[in-house]
Amino acid sequence: MPDERPKEHPIRELLLHGGHPFPPDMEEMIQRLHLKAGAITAEIAMDAYDWERGEQLERGRKKLRALCALNGV
């Protein structure tokens, strides 16, 4: 029986484990935000669970675009 690691927060799955829990455009914005310390906020960390389920995607894109602009990434 193979060892399976427990699933982590969807943003950690993307950034640390190479998972793809979000649509590609959102993943790209999250990866850019990750380059700037403190740019990934608690608010989007909680929203990520909705995005992983395919919910609130347009609202999420709007938030991510605004955060990218605010952080210059």
C-alpha cells in the first residue's frame, strides 16, 4: 500500500507540491503573489477552498488581479 500524504491547503498544494487545484490563470497570479512576501493574505487563503471547488472563480480572479496590481507583480 503506497504512502499517501494528507492533502494540504490548496495554495500549499500549488506552491510546494506542484498540484493544480485552480484554473491556470489563477495559479499564475498566485505564483506571482508568492514571490512578494506577505502578498498572499488570509482572505485569499480562505477563499482558496471555494476556488478549489470551482466556486466564486470570477470573484477570485478579481481579487487576485487587484492584489497583483497592489503588490506590483
